[in-house]
Amino acid sequence: MEEILNHTIHEHLKNLREKKYSVKEYITACLQQAERYKDYFIFINLNAEKILKNAEESDQRYQKKENRSLEGIPVAIKDNICEEDEYVTCASKILQNFISPYSATVIKKLKEQGAVLFGRTNMDEFAMGSSTENSAFQITKNPLDPERVPGGSSGGSAAAVAAKITPTSLGSDTGGSIRQPAAFCGIYGLKPTYGRVSRYGLVAFASSLDQIGPFARTIDDIALIFSIIQGYDPKDSTSHPKSKELEVDPNPLPFNKNEIKKLKIGIYFPKEGEEGFDDIIIKTCNQFQYNLEKQGFRLEPIESSLWKYSIAIYYILATAEASSNLARYDGIRYGYRSQNAKNLLDVYIRSRTEGFGNEVKRRILLGTYVLSSGYYEAFYHKAQKARKKIREEYKEFFKTYDFILMPTTPTIPFKIGEKVNDPISMYKSDILTISTNLGGIPSLNIPLISEYSQFPVGIQIKSNHFEENKIFRLAKTFETFGWIKT
Ligand code: GLN
């Protein structure tokens, strides 16, 4: 049964319908694969009994020939997306014993389509980090090379798909947390347009930037999952009304020769010897540019004078929002409460001191500082203005270009422990992903095969707001050319 783990979702659905194997057989194979990867610490919670019970129920629906678009497909879920009656820890001690009383909209949608929810994946605490090393519980290893990090913060979700435990999973992306782990693990990962996927039931980190999105190994599978989870949701006040009308094609068509000639693509590829970039990334981009031009794509290098500020802008806005969002963990309402407190104030202080990890504390301190009276104008307000400029610049770019292509990360996956004591260098690894969130636009990581590297290299396809379908078509075109590791 092990070889069936290589199938795509579309193939599984066909096989399950034709009764080549049952959902229970398939899910059992997935659980065995999870067991083989036990030492990689991909899941925080994996309740095999419950998963098998759900698989049986799904088999019964197959018997009754009920037609659902994701019947029997296992989906691993990042541990910050609420699922009723499941632990939702956000990889934090402060929520270690928290069981969610309700489900996120995306979870409801997946279940309605017959998906089998498959465990809760490891992450950086409250999604703050780029390596999954900030988890309060464990360090996830990269299935491509266990000495290296899987990226973060959705490292567990990316690793589950890369290890072929599940064909797909959900993560969240505030500054790169879907695309960067997808790049490090050699798979697809989509950060959707802000407002296109409901955030209802996603534990908030920085609400104006957070989006939920899928991981998968083929573009058809990404498109299928996205078609299910996207859409307007009145329960999320930032859900965009436009999401009501838009449809997603779960089988995107590649662009033909004529269409390719008409497309205009802005490229932001590092130059020979550019500081901060690994040689592998630079050489792969060069080769990619050559291949694209040979196929008739029209490319133009683009420059932005603003992107270099994106890390600074992000660490003001994201921490400000986080300091406010995380104020609810006070040791009173839910979550961890210190046993040693002497009075009410002490309950707050000790519960938060003992419950939060160092990175989370660092962000709360920074966020509280930039919002404090006297500094608000200088930092927060100014960062808001700068963010608006980045958004406007993207709008300008997309008047001329259909797409922007750039690497997802400046380096290949780093070694476990390499950056833990150097937060600034860790923050810098997000230099290419953060401006996307500030602009609210969609961006997809694609795993490009590289002759310079044993593992695929992550490239981002960005496009204008709500243009996910167009992004999928370009990725499909690259897949058809045989450029993508699937
Ligand atoms: N790595 C970034 C951070 O640490 C982004 C995290 C995210 O997208 N959730 O904040």
C-alpha cells in the first residue's frame, strides 16, 4: 500500500470511487507513513483512533454514493486553526490544554466535502518564526534532510506533505509562513489574496496580514483545496465581498504558445554575487530565466525602492497587532494559569511569563513599545503609511505585468540550530515574502527543479488581488514543461 501515497488527490478520488481501495485502507497507509516519520516530530497531536473512525464514516458515504468533492482525503491542519473538540495549542504552553469548542470556517468547509482531518501539525509558537524551532514542544525535521529545518512557521504542515503522509495540509501565512516552508520542503504552498479565505477560527497573530492557505504536491491539488476553502464568510469582518462571485477551476489549463507570448512578467532575480543570497538560488534563477525566454515568455527585470523596508514595516505592524491579539491570554479566561500567583496582578504576570516562549515575549514587548504613547506616530502610524505605499506600488506593477516572479527565500534550508540565537538573521530570511502580505496580494511557492541543487528551489509567482486562477495556470504551464518537482 505504501506506493499509493505517491498519488495526487485527484487520483485518490478516482481510485476510491472505483473501489480500488477503501478510505480506511488509504488512511491506514497514511498513519503508517506518519509512524515511519515519528522522529521528525511533524504532529503535535495525531489521534489515530478518531481518524480511523472518520475514515470508516467516509467509506459508508462512498457506499451510499454520496458525491462530495474531497471524500476520504486526509488533510493535516496547522495547530492554530480551530477544530471542534481538538486540542488547539498554537505550539504554546499557554494553550497546551485548550480544547476548541468550535471549528474554523475552513474546517467546516473541508468536512462538508468529506475530508478526513488528519492531525494537528507543529509550528512556531503563535506562528512567530521561520523554522518551527520556536515550538514549545518539539523541533520538526525537514523530510528532505533531517539535519535541516522545514521552515516556518507552518513547518509541520509542509513536512507532512513533503513526507507524503498526507497529500495536502493547511497552514497560515502572515509574512511568509506558508511559502517559505513550502520552498524549504520542496512542495507547493499558496498564500491567497487577503480576504479571500475566511480567518474565522484562525488564532490571530497579526489580523491584517494573516491568511490560511493550502500545501500540496501538484497544482491541481492546490487548486482543488483552494476551490473548497475560499469564499466570502460573514463571520469574518475582513472577508472580501468579491470572494462571493469568484470561482476556482480545480483543473487549471496551461497557457498555450500564443497566450505565453502575450504575457508580460516582471522578474526580481538576484544578480551574480548579490549579498545575502546563496549561490544555488542565484544560479537557479539564471537558468530559469534562460528557460523562460526560450519558451517565449517576455520578461523584464523590476526594481522596488520599498521592498528593502518591508522587514522593518512588518516588525512594527505585526508585533503591534500581536501585542493586542495576545492580550487575551491572561490566565483568567482560558489557557494556562500559574499556580504560584499571590494576587490578581500576579496571576497575569506569572501566567504570561511562564506560559509564553521567548520569541512571543520579544514580539509582545516590541509591539507594546511601538504602540505606546509618544511612539505611536513615529512607528506605528509611519509604518501604516509605508505599507500603503507598498500596496500601491504592487497595483502599479500589475498595470504593466501579469505576474511577478522571484525566489521565495534567499537561501536553501538552514541547519537546525544555525539561527536560533540570532533573531535578526532569522527575520531576514523573510525578505522576499513579507511585502506580499503587506500588499494583500496572492503568491504561490513553486518547487522548481534545479540542476544546481539536489532539492527543488522555491520560486514565488505573484499576481494582482484575486488572480489566483491565473497563477495556477502559469504553474500548470511550468508543470507541463517538466520544470516542477511533483
Ligand atoms: N517568519 C515571519 C515571522 O516570524 C512570518 C511568520 C508567519 O507568516 N506567520 O513573523
